[in-house]
Amino acid sequence: MMYRSSPQIFAVVLAVAGLLGAAAPASAQTSASAPATATAEYRLGSGDVLRISVYQNPDLTLETRVSEAGVLSFPLLGTIKIGGLSVTQAEKLIADGLKSGNFVKQPQVTIVVLQVKGNQASVLGQVNRPGRFPIEVADMRLTDLLANAGGVASSGAEIVILSGTRNGQAFRTEIDLPALFAPGGRSQDILVQNGDVLWVDRAPMVYIYGEVQRPGAMRLERGMTLMQSLATGGGLTQRGTEKGIRVHRKGADGKVQILQAAMDEALKDGDVVYVRESLF
């Protein structure tokens, strides 16, 4: 039995085929135009411990350390310089050497960094875990380094100092940590490089004594006023008087000045607040 094709059915088949044909190039175009995310690679340095292997050539597997000169000795190739190269570049360098020397026809080289020793930065001062830390990625930032050190200790300041070398010149900058997390603060989270030192100083302090409930040293918060410091000290005792409050402040010449500051005046690091006893 023979069936005649219906014109309506034929039209539907053509429409579906047209849709499928149009969809395929669009999908391919979308895939081709998708942005590729490039991640900066770690640069090999002296002291790094590597494991180098060549696919299907176990006799070429090598576990070695990069020398101070940035070189290592590889079987069949001898001494090669890989210091400053990325892992991908070092793999290609070895593969090209094996191929050009007719040692391996299609070498597939893999390098695994076992220990990062060549690129390190130090964190000192008021942090929870001071020490030297490896720079394991090329885009390691100040906040990453500070996180490795356990963050700023309770006695640490909000402004930290990063020093090192940039383009052969001495480099030093101060970073306001709270500003890093403000809108647009990401630009201040600078990249850390080999040999950098991050210093976290102690937090600024003020000292209060005399007729207050809790005399002693206290952390000087940003913008803290004289009244706020007295409140932190528990306020005046029954014998204390606001008229007898004096602020002892060391000037630029090293001499101490005695000031009768207003309650809303901001204090400075090292200020000593003295509350006198009321005479009446």
C-alpha cells in the first residue's frame, strides 16, 4: 500500500529542518564567542621542589630542586634554566628539548610543584601567625598574605606597611585595611611579590588615670574623642571633675604639652588623660 505525502506534513518538516539549521550555527557562535578566563600562573623560583614526568617514559621521571641560579639538570638535556618561567612554559621548554634532540617523538611533559620555596613573602608584627609564606599563585594579594598569617591580632593597627622591591627600586606603601572593604577599595589590595615584607604595627594607645572608674591603657579607636575615652574608662568617680581633666601630649620636639581639651576633641596616639580630684 502506498501513501501520498500531505503538503501540510511536508511544510512542517521543512519548517522544523529550518529551525534546526538556524539553531546550530547560533549555538556554535555562542560557544565560540564565550570569553576565555585566563589565570596568571605561578612563576618557578630557586628552591622550588618539582616532580617532572614524561608520559610513557618513566625513566625520565625526576624529582629535583631548582638551584639558586634558577636551573636544574634534566636527563638527556643537561642543565636548563627554568627560573622565572611559568609551569606551562617550563613544560614546553623540556618537551621542545626532547623533541628537537630526537629523544622522544611526541613528548608530553608534566611538572608538579611539590614545595614552594622560591617565591615567599614575610609577615611581621601584630599578627596571629607571623612568619614567611609561599606565594603559590601569581595574583596573590595583600589580603591573601594577611589571611595566611591568621589576620591582624587584637593588638594590631588598622594601617599596615608593605615594603619590597619593584622594578629594581625600593618600594614602600601604607594600606588602610578598612578602606579595602569600602566601595572601590579592591584597587588598593595590591599584588604581593617575592621578597615583600608586610609589617603590622601595634594599635595606637591612649592612657587614662586619676579619678576614673577603670584607669589604664586603652586602644585608640579611629576618631575617638576625649569623652569617648572617659566612657571607655567607666566614667569619672564621685570625686572626679570635668574641670580638672588635662591631656598630656608629646609634641614634635619631644616635649610634653598639657592641654585643657574639649570633650569632643579627638585624641592622638600616646595621649595621657588625667582626671583631677574635685576640691569641693
